[in-house]
Amino acid sequence: MIKRVILDVDTGIDDMVATIMAAKSESLKIEGVIATAGNQPLTKTMNNTLSVCQQLQLDVPVFAGAAAPLVKKPHCAPHIHGEDGLGGVVFPPLEKKGETLHGVLFLIETIRANPHEITVIATGPLTDIALAFSIAPDIIGLIDSLVIMGGALKGGNVTSHAEFNFFYDGEAAQIVLSSGAPVVLVPLDVTSRVRISEDRLKRYEQVENQVIRMMCTSLRFYQKAYAHNGLEDPIIHDAVCIAYAIDPRMFSGNLMDVSVTCSYDEWYGNLKAADSINSSVFVTTGIDTARFFRLFDDLLL
Ligand code: BDR
Ligand code: CA
């Protein structure tokens, strides 16, 4: 069965990889893409999202979402994704235009018009989803599922207790996770198992295809940025959510009660989680990495 999806992204190198995977999959039908602020300010993530869709010849509407977190100041990630957010890829002039309707309203309208049909895949901060749930709480019961890249069961990648998307907008993450919506959470612990090795990157660099070339230019930058920051092979976090939407059987996990710390101290953005069969949040805890890369290569190469 084909899954109808809305992507909410802060494009971002790994968001770009996620968008490529989603666009190439025949199991997913992308209804629209919303760009939100996160890895870079909204003007850049919106331009990046439009450029990636144009490069993919992906004929779907692109909307601008939230320009800032609900409460705190923005905190972008140029040291990982570059000043442009995509590691310096040079795109052809941008012809694709963004829609005038706000992304949050698109989300509300589409879910209302297609009850129990729409899966939302959120790979940036959760500001848009939190706003949509606050403006139109009826959609919480109408969404088919919400797959989220965010949080960490152990540790973090921005502070020692917080992952980037939850740290960027902890209040939004807490609103969404406590909403009762059917959530699948893909935390850092799982995404960290999906890294692009030097051998793999070299193999992709041999492929004669414009989209793969764009991806490889970004991934080369990403690899250097990781190394420069003392990190191992780069992680394509957001692509893991797309794999979940296509083939959830490659994952293991449990229903958990979850919350996100919003106190303004060193714990801000921290995910707290404990097993609970009564929760609406399924937290993935494992992935078959070989199976992920089989899917990835089948879609892209
Ligand atoms: C998340 O943060 C962003 O920098 C990535 O795009 C990903 O969504 C990983 O913590
Ligand atoms: Ca992202």
C-alpha cells in the first residue's frame, strides 16, 4: 500500500538525503514538503528545500513553516551543515516557487481533508507540528502517524543531555510528545547506527547522476565537518525516518512514556523515557543497519 506523507524538514544535509530517499520510493507519495527553521534560518532551509525538490524534479508543493522556536532563541548548526546548510552545493538557478499558504495551515487542512490517511515525517525541530496541534487539536486524532527524528535515550549531540532538534525547540517537542498523537520516535541512539563510511561514499561518488553527485558533494562536506568536530563517520539521521515509513520491520522498539525537559538549565531538551504499554509513543531502540543500506542502495543507485 502506498503511504501518503508530508515531510517537515530543516534542510540540512541529512534532511536532503531523507528527501531524496522519499522521492525515490514507490511506497511513499509526498503530498507536500514544509521547510522549518533549524539547521539554518528559515530563508535558507526554504531555499535549500526548493532547490533539492527542483533538482529531484519533484513536482510537489513546498511551504514555509515556522521561522523561530516557540520560546527560546534559535541555535543553528553551520559547523555541521555549512553556512548554506548544504555544505556548499552549487545549484542551478532556482525556478521552483514556494506556496503562499503557511506550512502549518497546509498541515492542518491536509490532515482534516484526509482523516487517518496522512503520515507526517518530521526531521527538524517540531515547531510546526506543535503549532498545528495547538491551533487545531482535532487533527491529533486524524493523523495516521507521526515519525520524528529527535531526542536521545542516552547522551546528546548538542549538549551532553540533548539532541539538536529537541534542543532547538524543547517546548514544541514536549507539546507534540504529550499530545496523545500516534508517534514513532527515532532517537539519536538509533540514527547513530547509520553512518556513511569512506568506502561507501567513494562508491556513491562513482555514480554518474546529478542527484547523487549533489548528495555526495554535501556528504563530503559533512564528513569533513564531523572529523573537524572530532566525530566519527557522519550520520544520516533523517534518512532513518524515511526507512521507518517504508519498512518498519527493520526496527525494534517499545512503547514509552516520554517527556522533554524545558527548564532553562543544562538539562534543557533532554528526553526522559520509560517503558509503558499505555503510551501512544513508540520509541525505536534498534535497527538492522545492513537492511537499511540495502534499501538505501536499491532506491538511490
Ligand atoms: C538532527 O539535527 C539536525 O542537525 C539533523 O538534520 C538531524 O535532524 C540530528 O540531531
Ligand atoms: Ca534535520
